[in-house]
Amino acid sequence: MKAVVLNAEWAPRPGVKVSPEDEKRQWATNANLVYRNPSATLEERPDPGEPGPRELILKVGACGICGSDVHMFETDDEGYLILPYHLATPVVTGHEFSGKVVAIGSDVTEFRVGDLVTAEEIQWCGECDACRGGYWNQCRYIEDLGFTIDGGFAEYARVNVKYCWSLNAVLERYGDETTALEVGAMTEPVSVAYEGMFTRAGGFLPGGAVAVYGGGPIGLAAVALAKAAGASKIFCFEPLQERRNLAEKLGATHGVDPTKLDAAEYVAEETKGDGVAMAVECSGNFPAVMRTIEESLGIGGKVAVVGMDGRPVEINFIDHQLRAASTYGTVGHSGSWDFPNVIKLMASGQINMHHAITRRFPLEDLVAAIDETKTRVDGKILVKSEL
């Protein structure tokens, strides 16, 4: 089968401590600290063969390009990957994918050949203290499809049934497999926003205003979820007109270029001084937005920090204290029914993430697709083994 494989040089920065176990398997908690000089190649790899007793073999239908995938190819001045997340190379990248079941293990009863499914990227063990306490995304023995184990930028993928969810209801809504698989590939990024906004931060009362900072795919998902949850006003602060247009198509009432005005003052004016019930950070540019977020919060406001940025940023906690505000750090999408709830929202039509898909590339053009994603103009770009 064809697959896109990422390679990078293992070279921990001076002073960075790596455990002997991680050194041996070249497994990075933060790729930016240890991996440099990345490269990607389209390779012929053996077909997946027979599934294990609790495994599925999927023919990949679509796999989205995430900002994290881009950060695997972008480097700083010293050649280190920008990605501040787990990584072990060589690895088949891609973690936002859907597929059709072509083989099932002997002990699988939940799925049949021909079913459409999507899989959680985060492979939680279910047995460590974090998992037993309900923090699956912080699993002590975590592995990640497309980061530390082979993912979805390939013709086929092998996944444990434990992490899979049916997309058959999405197929019923859209009526054709191609569209259902494309929408299904959006489950993971939408669930990332869902985890931050609802599972971690606890959501907001319907009628409250929501501000989303960043109009990339995660930000677009946050906009759609805010609308489905009953926000009265939804601000999407995004410099690019193309993405503001997409945000408004998905439910933003105010698509705003933050380079043209003071975003906090604008929120105050439009909410008549009430501020927002929830601010969702999706830009991954903390220094640029965190102060504005603090100034835009209403009483009891919540901040869901969904974007990822390895740079430190100053926070003025007195603003949080005076507003009785709360800030929630979040990563991932697993557990707490994030995936099935998002799938139900898509299948019911309360969110239509097909609007967020703007380009499609064949598997062999992944590097070109990554380069286009770097421009941050598109919504979601999908890679497909068959076009």
C-alpha cells in the first residue's frame, strides 16, 4: 500500500532531559525539544494483512490535514520541528481520518465489513491513574495515531475497535459514501473543540455570547458548536477574509478582522458591556490574543484554550478574579462521549462541517497540500487515496 512517512533526526536540545526509555524508542513528549530536520516520503509499505482479534482494517476514505501536521514540517531557526506535541519517527502521519471496514478481527462484534467508521487519534490505555480518573487525553501510556504510531495518510489503516465509532448515521443523512467519509474525517477536529468547550469547560448557558479567536478548522468547528449550543452572538476574530466567510457560513454572527480594530472594545460595544460567556482560543498564537481574551470576558466567563503554542505568555489573573472567570487547558478529544456526540450533531444536521472542507488532494500530493495549508487561507484540506 502507499503511505506517507515522516522521518526526522533525533537530536535533543542541550539541557533537555529525556528518560532512558524514551531515548531508546525515540519517543518525544515535545517534538520541538528533540526532533529536527524533518522530511516526508511517499513509500510502498506492506498491506496491513489480517487484523488482530480486536482490530479493524480500514480502507481510508479521507484524512484531514491538521495544524499539527503542518508543524511537523515547519521548523525554527535551529531546524527543530515547531510541533510541541508527542512524536516518534519514522511514522505514517495523519490522524483526522475516516474509512470503510474491509476486515474485522475474530472477537469484533460491534462492526461489520462495509461499515463506515472514524477513529480516535489518542490511544488511551484505560488502566493508568489518569484514565481511571477520567483523563483519557492525559493517559500515562498514551500513543497517538499519526504521531507515535502509524496513522491515516495511507491507503489502509489498522485500528483497535476500542477507539472506533460508527459513521453509518452520517451516511444516512448525506446519502453517499464519499460525502459521509469526508464529513466523518471532520469528527476528530470538531471533537477537539467539543472537548475544550463542553467536556473541559462545561459549556455556557444558551443566550450567552461566544468569541472564537482563529478561523482555522478548529475555530470553524468552535463556531459551529457555539451555534448549536444556543449562543446569541458568535464573534470569530480572523485576519483572513476567506476564513471569516467560512465562519459566517457555519454560524458566526460577527466575522471580524482583529487587525482593523480593538477586539475587546468591539466585543464590549456589541454585547453592551456584558462581554462573552466563553472565549475559545483556536489561533495557536497566545501572545497575540490572550490579553484581548482577558479583556473581553463577561462575569463568570470561561476561556477554553484549544490552540497549541509552546511559547510562554503573561496572564493578568486579577482580571480573572474580578470577573470570577475560569481558564481551561485542553488537549485531545477522547472519552466523555466527545466523538459520538459530535457524530450525532453531524448526523442530525445541527452542524454541517462539509461547509468547512475547501480542498482535496491525492495522497501522493501530500507535501503540496501541506504547503498550501501553511498559507492558512483554506478551511479544511482533505487528502484522499482515491480522487
